[in-house]
Amino acid sequence: MPGTLSALRIAVFVAALAATGACTAQFRNHGYIPPEDELSQIVVGIDTRDTVADVIGTPTASGVLNESGYYYIRSRVRTFGATRPQVIERQVLAISFDSAGVVTNLERFGLEDGQAVPLARRVTTSNTADISFIRRLLSNIGNFNAGDLLGGG
């Protein structure tokens, strides 16, 4: 009996340890923002798209229209237990260029500057998906002109 009691205590201790370990927050980092010492080397009005790429590296994203800018993005996500992952920190570094490819501006944006954009799923559904072939055939019985069948018209 004493051996069973100690085995039960060990099992309870292991279960409690596993339960507390599952409740530990997990953090994941995504993306890259260049360090401040590298950013200080970029001079607005002097540096170009190529020199920016040489100094701080190529960005994770760039402007789609007229290659308007470089965007460096970093996020920190926290997962706690079985809850949905939550973005707790996001930084965006936007480097703007003029039409000649010269740096015009460096801006930083944080999570507090952003706005969540809900994505809507817009799928066009067919109105015949729920109707069987026989029902479609029978629904067309009254939708013809007898004159067209007799060749009159």
C-alpha cells in the first residue's frame, strides 16, 4: 500500500507539472527590421534603391505600383495554451523612393498605427446547385411557346 501511495503522488506531481507547462506562453518572431545603426547610414535625398539594398538588405515586400517603396515587416506572436495566437507587436519600416529611385522618406509604423482589415469571402454561388436534374427538367415544362414547336411564328 505505501508503494501505491507514492506512485500516486508521483503521477499527480507529473500531471500538475505537465498542466503548468502547457499554460506557458510561446512566442514566435517573423520578419526582419534592420537595426538602427544600419538605418542611420541611409541618407534621404542621396541614397538610391540599390544602395539601400546594399546597406540593409532586400526587403520582405516592395511597392506594387511603380515600385514605390520598400517595406520591412516584423511581427511577434504570442500563443498561450489552446487560445488563438495573438499578434502582440508589429513593426513596419517603409522606405519611399521618387520616380528616379532616390530615397524620399523613412517611416516606422507600429501595431497601434495599423487597422485590422477584415477579409470577406465573396464567392458567387450557383442557384442551381441545390436543384436536381429532374426538378430542373420539370420546371421548364411551362417555359416554352407551342407556336415555336409547330413552326409558326
